[in-house]
Amino acid sequence: MWNSAESFFGSYFIYWISVFLFLSYGASLLTLYLLGILLARRSIKRTKQRSIFLQSDDIVSATDIPSVTIIAPAYNEGKTIVENVRSLLSMQYPYYELLLVNDGSKDDSLQLLIDEFQLEKHDASFITQPIPTASVNHIYRSKLKKFTHLTVIDKNNGGKADAINAGVNFANTELVIFTDVDCIIEQDAILKMVRPYLEEDDKEIIACGGGIGIANDSEIRNGILTELKLPNNLIPLTQVVEYIRAFLLGRMAWSEINGLMLVSGAFGMYPRKRVIEVGGFNPNTVGEDLELCIRLRMHMEEKKIPYKVVYLPETLCWTEGPPDVKVLTLQRDRWARGLWETISLHRHLLFNSKYRQMGWLYYPYWVIFEFSAPIVETMGVLCLIAFSLLGWVNWPNAILLFLAAYLVGCLFSTIAIFMYVKSFNHYQKPKQIVLLLLAAYLEPFLYHPVLVFGQMKGYYKKFFDIKTGWGKMTRKGFKVAEDVTQQMRSKTG
């Protein structure tokens, strides 16, 4: 009899401990989001004040304006590569180069570039190679004067990180921007990105990131975003909401306290010399953007050099989001594997006082709330099923708790949407706002489970050491833009 009672109370103790831990985890996340809102508001206000005092004309006329190289790796991007290169060539900045790295593409990407921009070989211009990479085959430059700032490196396939490292080797400017060739960058993006480097005197800026937006179904002409539209499909539409919330309430808040650990690989600016000092991107991880940022911070901490990692809240880069569940799952699978690899590689940082706030606050946050979140959610679902079968769940209270969590999540998304709409000149139409809110309210049921599944799939592969690469990320391309461009060419041809 006593054994049965002990077993009962022991099991019930496990139940209440589990409930307490899950509630504590959720309450901690809630607190962090509330702090994120406050910090994001302060950051937006400060950014607007700075914009008043330092205009684009002031930056252009500055005597110490830094030179910049845009480095864009490309692999089998023939469908959109010409349009995207035109976009990258249209920047409003006096001293910049575009360096496109063809990473052993098997399609007609290189030939399309040769034909469109009248490229010819200039192999003698490639001299030093401070970062080891796969072998470079040829260097191409345009014969046309209007494209003199375009260089194409054709190299053997070594992966995205290896391709970017080859670009870093070739660049000879103070700053380098890493982006994806399929991204559409705002024409004044470089002007805005260099502003923090001109303003900051006390600390060295080792990385600067800009907002990333989803441009599915938007109109692109000659590589320029001419009309921003919301995606027609629910998956990329909900990703718009996710990006707004993550970049506005997440990265902006961390940037405000100099705790930003990730600058998106889609669009980030770095001092070239610092990237070379740490050995460039790590080709052995698929989370190369996070891993580089952490390694740069470690480098500066070890050298005891004051530094900052900055995030600009305005959307400066537009990309094509996953169009369906399959591609979204692949994307989050890859992101999860990259996070696992980076967390594992730098696990010595956890609560390491040598790295100050990075060791006892920023890195632990990534371990507890970014890395562990899908695991905690999955465990929560499994525990709910088990406790339900045992008859331990008080369903009226459980439903109230789920409803409260759902409403709080929707509230944060709503705040992020209205902060974004108010602060930046995007999605101003009432219909667009309604669609964003609708996507936010459907996200927990239709979108978020896909993310968790993709993340857990990535963790499963890492746990059981299942070898896999980036995965095939199918893209439709910016169809509207291509159709318009073709019509213009047919009329003039």
C-alpha cells in the first residue's frame, strides 16, 4: 500500500515539477519580449534622431568615407542571376565594388554573366590568398565602362563559406558586405550601413546588419524593387510577420545593449581586416553567419578592444522566402543544424567570465532560448499527451493557459506589426495590415508547428550524425520582374 502511495505522489510530483518548469520557461520568454519591446522603441527613436543630423549627402561628402566591396556567392542561380547582379550594380555609393563569386555552378550562370556584361578574363589581378579556399579558375571583368566596378570570380565548388572567403581574399577595401546574389538591396543601403562606422568614435564596429524583408510576388524592374506587395501564399506571408517580429523585437533590442550575436548572412557589413584576422567564414558549418559573428566577438574580447555589433532597423535587403512547407522545412532544418554546430563549437563560452557579458548573458540566452526552444516545445507536447493519458490534466485550467499564451503571442506580433508600419514606409494600406494581422493570428496553428518540425529534424540529423549539406532550396524567382524586363527588351530589340 505504501509503495503505491509513494509511486502516486512521486509521479504527481513529477507532474507539478514539469508544469512549474514549463511555466517558468514561458514566463522568462514573456519577460524577454517585454524588454525587447522597450529596447526596440528606444532604438527606433535613437535611429531617427541620428538620421536627422547625418543625411546621405553628408556621408557622400565626408572625407573619410570608407570604400566597400559587396561579395555575393552564387551557385546555380541562372534563373535570376542577371536581374540580381543589375540590382547590386545600382547602389548609390561613390566607392564600392561588386564581387560575384561563381562557386562552381553547373548551370549557365557564368555564361549568362559573360554575355550580359561582356566579361573578359583578367587572371593576373588575383594575387594573395590569406584565407585558404578551393582553387580559383578565372577572374572576369567587364569591357564596358559602366560596369567597371563589377568583378566575377569563377572557382571550384567549395560551399557558400568558401566562396565568400575567396571574395574576401580578392577584395581590397576597408569594409566588405556579404549578401546572397538572389537578394534585392535598397539603392541607398550602403550609405545607411556605413553611417554607424562614421558616427562611432569610442568603439570599433565589427559587424553591422540591416533589416531583411520578404519580396515574394513583389514587382522588381531592372534589379530594383518598384512595388512592395505582400506574398499571395500563406507560408511566405507568415514569414513576413516572423521577420518583422524577430528583427524588430529581437535583433534591434539586443543591438541596443550591444548583445547582438547574429548578423544575417543575407546582408551584413564587416571590416575586412577583422574577418581575415579570425580566418574568415568556417566552411565546416552551415550556420556560418552566426559562427563568424561569435568568433569576431571572441577575438575582440580576447584582445580587449572595445567593440560593437550594430543592427539597423530599416529593411535594406529583400529576399525570396520559402514558397511552401517543404522548402520552409528544409530552411529551418539547415538553420537548426547550423545553430547546433555553432553552439557545440563554442560551448566553452557558457558562463565563462573571461568573455564578460558575452559569456554570462548573451551566449547563455542563445543556448537556453534559441537552441533549446524547439526541444522544450516538443517535450511540452509529449508531456501533455502523457499526462492526459494518466488523467492528470485539469483541462479547464489548461485551456485557459493555452488561450492566454496564444493571446500574448498575438499581442507581441500585433505590437511588432504596428511598430514597423508606423516607423517605416512599408505595408501602409489597411488591407495589407489586416492580412499581416490575420497571418499573425494563424501563425501558432499553421506556421509555427512547421518551424518546430524542421528544427527538430535538423537536431535529429546532428544527434545521430546524419551527414547532409545545405539541401536543395527551390526558388521560383521574381517572376513579375522578369516578365517586365523581357517585355521591355522585346520592345527595344
